[in-house]
Amino acid sequence: MFFEFGIKDVIDIVLVALMLFYIYRLMKESRSLNVFMGILVFVVLWLLVSQVLGMKLLGSIMDKLVSVGVIGLIIIFQEDIRKFLYNLGAHQRTKALHRLFYKGDKELDREHLKQVIMPIVMSCMSMSKKKIGALIVLQRASPLDDIVATGERIDATVSQRLIENIFFKNSPLHDGAMVIADHRIKAAGCILPVSHDLNIPKELGLRHRAALGITHESDCLAIVVSEETGGISVAIRSQFQLRLTAEKLESILTQEMT
């Protein structure tokens, strides 16, 4: 047995260990850690009964439970499985698709991008000084049509004045999110999924949770201007960058949207 143990077995063990670690981390983030530990204990008992002890009757019963349980787990953890599969390829997909399909003038595209980024940065700084709350979502590779459908369609050129007017405190659309896609303001007053992550600092409000929630499900960027503190934050890949200056915000948007 010892001499039959080769490099393939080492790779097999390492891959299984990495898979279990990733599932553990995913379950911990989604507050399903106790369920994961229960499943792990059941699997260990199942292997012990059927493979080691060779109890045929109890082993066959547990075999049936496992076969049915897999379907049940897919139904129960469908959102977590969806998130796992999304995270598996989402981070590289944006750049890969851009390289594959983009055939235009890169300098012209950068100029168009700058015309979108600068009004966003200037409006965020202005709203920050006035402590006007705002939530702006910038679409990348993953389409946000379902989010756009929850708000009021606008399809307008990105401008500082329009952004500030939409998020003005007396505006009927100021409580929702603005979605910017294809260098245009597509909609405002949109409803975003809220993150229930317990690790989010308690001083961050509902806008921040909504910004983090949409980055769980998409590769988009979400900019938040706090109504309480005036602080500017960006949620990217389920992570926050807080207390941003105008220069830092411009740098992040230019780097991530190029």
C-alpha cells in the first residue's frame, strides 16, 4: 500500500482538501456552517459504516439517504452553489471577453470612459460634502437587466448635474440605486439584493449592504456615498474600499472599468 502511494494520490488529497476548505469558507460566510459540519459528520459515519465496518443493512439505508440528500442539498443551497460557480470564473471573464470581442480604438474607448468616470467622481465629491446619500452601480461583463427592471428607466448621458439631481433628498428616486451601463445612465431608483454578511461593520448602513449584495451576484462595481458621514466607499468583488478620496476613487474606477 505504501509503495503504491504516488504523486497522483498526493494531488488527489490536496484537491479534496482545497475543495473542503473552500466549501467550509463559503458555508461560514452564508451562516450555514453548522449544516456543513453536520453533513461532514454524516459523511464520515457513512464511510465508516459502509466501507470500514462493512455493515450492509445500515450501510444500504445510509446509501439511500445520501442519494436523496444530494438533491435536497442542491435545493437548499442553490444560492450558495450559484455563488460558488459564479466566483469560479467571474473574475477572469471580464478581461477575457474584453480581449476577445473588443475591436475598437482603445484610445477612443479610454476617452469615452473618462467622460463617464469624471462626472461620477465629481458628483460623489459634491454629494459627500453635502452629506447626500447615493448608491451608483457600474455594470461590467455581467448584465444587470433584472436590476434595471426594478427601477425607472432613464437611458441618459452621464453628467454630474443629472446624478446630483437624482440623488437630491427631495427626489423620488434618491433612495434607490442608479445603474450605469454602456457609458449611459440606464435607470434610477433600482432595488438591489441586500447582503446579510455579519462581518460588515455596524456603522455601515443599508446602502452599503445593498452595494455589497449586488457584488455577491455580479462583477459590477458599487459606489456608496454615506448620508451620515459623507464617506465614499466602493464595493468590488464582495469587498469594501472605504474612505476614498477623489484621486483614489478615480484610480479605482479607471483601473477596474478598463
